[in-house]
Amino acid sequence: MSNFPKIHTNMSRRPGAFGLLLLGLGSLLQVGCAAVTNPTANGVPAHALPPELLAESKEGYSPVDLTLLRVPPPEVYLLDVGDTLGVYVEGIVGSVDAPPPVSVADSTEKTPSIGYPFPIRDDGNVSLPMVGNVPMKGLTIEKAEQAIIQAYLDKEILRPNEYRIIVSLMRSRTVGVVVVREDSRSGSVTLQNNSLIGIGGSSTTIGGEQKPSGQIVDLPAYQNDLLNALARTGGLPSVSGGRDILIYRGSAGSDGYAEAPCRPLCPSDDPTIDGERIIRIPLRTKNCESVHIPREDIVLHDGDIVVVRGRNQETYYTGGILPSSVQSLPLDRDLNVIEAVLRARGQLLSGGLSTSNLNGSSVGSGVGNPSPSQLAILRETPGGQQVMIRVDLNEALRDPRLNLLVQADDVLILQENTDEAFARYVSQAVQFDFFFRILNRSDAQGGASVILP
């Protein structure tokens, strides 16, 4: 005979308990439980998503070699239309009794000049007293001085070895361009509000919006390239800037109309967007990808417009069990669905964890509820349609291939699957009471009760 005491259980039985359970499940379906009637459960599984619907990665880009954006300086300066020479011819251009005038430049980039100003006209000549036009276009300063000396000698105005002529470059020609910076942003201030116990909190950013600006720049000769134009107007674009720059050649037609580009202005297009009028210069390329930028594309001319395109802040949307919000996407790195859920302050594998407590206790009583794992992504297709993608967050944590990247304008809806919703409903709506009598003697009685879950 066993020495163990007999344990009597008394479980209260109510008529039709099983029927009441079925009635409760039927009511659950009638009211439309989100996990049972959820239309997002019929989305395309993450593992079956075609490549054209995957988000493009933002990582793996490197800045182009900056030497591709500038023109190498020439060994000698060649004169051209727009240059201004400083000329001194003793007794003819300048008095014999007075020293030649000296002009000190207001910039360290320019050297002092001697003489009186004589511009090179549109025909490439400079007009001097008593000799008329002297060709200057394409000559160096030294050869220009020899040409002026020879002109006065040929006219027998001066005698050999009895003259004093000085020729210098007083002002170099310039190229006027307009630089439009769409990547400029106003100053911003971020206000952080942290909770007392270190859980939760919020932040608010004031300012930081795009503030396009424009500037007219006069680039000296042999510095009229794209790199110099950027350096004089704020430098290279930051992360908030686009991956390319547009150069609009010349101006509109005489009738005031300009033809529209025949192809969209996309980074994937050819460097020449519409032939000759609009040129795209890439600023970032994929790692280990060679890039060729023709020299004639980066040389700027009078009337050109350089547009440094900015990047609009990309966002994604959250809903369902996730707090309804609009979240910002990083500009220079990828964001997967796991990170997107956490960024939206969603609970991931939390069980009974509560992030809105005030008593300092993070774990509630009981075994907790199953964590929601059914994530639906509403994504716009390249053809303008909409597709629903189904992601199991539990599988995405184990398999990086299922941890999809989030792209702009995605809508993330987190729901419970049927098993998780049923387990939560049972744990909250169904309660089992057990009573055990562990001691039953004439002089003493004892009992215990257990409540599940």
C-alpha cells in the first residue's frame, strides 16, 4: 500500500462549459478579430518576393574622384577675348616724367600689374595709340609684349634699343555661371524628452528644412570647372544632397521656350540627359564601379546653370499594433523591417514587457502574451500599383534574407497571427480555477488553490 497521501481535486464543473467556449470563439469571429479576418495575411511571402519589388540598397556608394571634376591648370596662360592687359609705352602710353602706374590685386590669386588697362576686344585684338589693332588672342604674356614692341618698331615710332615697354596681365577673363544649391538646409534644434525611469521618451526637431539658395559666380579663366564652382558656393554636397549635379547649358531659345528633356532626370540615366542642353554629372558611384566624365562636360561656359540637387526626406508609415506614425528613413544607410519596427517603438519579442509603466516594474504578472509577429508591408510597384508583402518577424530574426529593406512610402502594419491572437484571447478571457485538498483528518484540514493562466 502506498505511503503517499491521497490528493483529492475538486474542479468546479458548470453545465455547458464547452458550449460556452465555442460560443465565445464564435463571437470572436463575428466581431472581426484582426488576426482572424486580417486581409494582410494573404500578402506575398517575403521569400517569394520577385527581385524587382525589393528595395534598392543605399549603402555601398563612394564619392567620385574629385580630380574628375576639375580641369588641370595649363603650363602657360594664353590670352583670349575678355582679358585686360596692363600696357606701358614710355612717352606714348604714359609720361616720360612719371613712373608707370602699379595696380595691386585685391586677391592673393592675382599678381600686381603695371601699366594702363587695354582690354582684348571680341575680334581678339587690342587697340593701341598710333599703331591700331594688334592681335593678342592665343599669345602668352611674353609673346604679347614682343608683338606690341614689333608693332611700334614696324611703324618706326620707336627705335631699336631705345624704348621702354611693359606688358602685364591686369585682369583675366571670367566665366559667369549661376549655381543653385537645393541641398542647403536651415539650422535645426532637437529637443529630447526622456522619461524619469529611462524607458520611453520623445524628441522634437525644430527647423532643418531645405532652404534652396542661388548665387552668381564669376570663375577666372582655367578655373571655370565644376569643382571650382562648388568650392566657391559652399563646397561639395553633404549626405542630404543628391548623387548627381545637373548642368543646364546656355539659355532658352529666342522665343522664350526651351525643349523639355526627352528622358526622366534619374541617376540611372546616361551622363547626357537630353543630348547637349542638360548634362548630369554623378557625385557618387557604386564601390568598385568605374566612372568616366568627359572633360567637356565639366567645363563651364557663360550662362550655364549648375543645379546641386537636394534629397527630400524619405518616410515610411506604421499602423496596426504599431503606433500610427510617420517615420524618417536614413539618407545614407539601409533600414530593415526589424529596425523599422523598433524605430516606431514597436514591441519585439517582448512577451510581458511593458514600456509604458510608471511603477518601475517592466515585467507584468503571469506568463505574458505572445509577441505579434505578422508584419504586412504595403509597397508601391514600379508600375504604380500596390503589392502586399507578408513578413514573419520571428523568421526574419533568424534569416537575414527575410529581413527586407524598407523603402520610401512603405506602410508597415503589424498584426498578430491566428495562433498568437487565439493564445492571447484564451489567456485573457478563459480562467481555470483548481482546488486541491492536501490534508483531510478529523483534527485538521488543509487545501490549496491554483488559478491558470
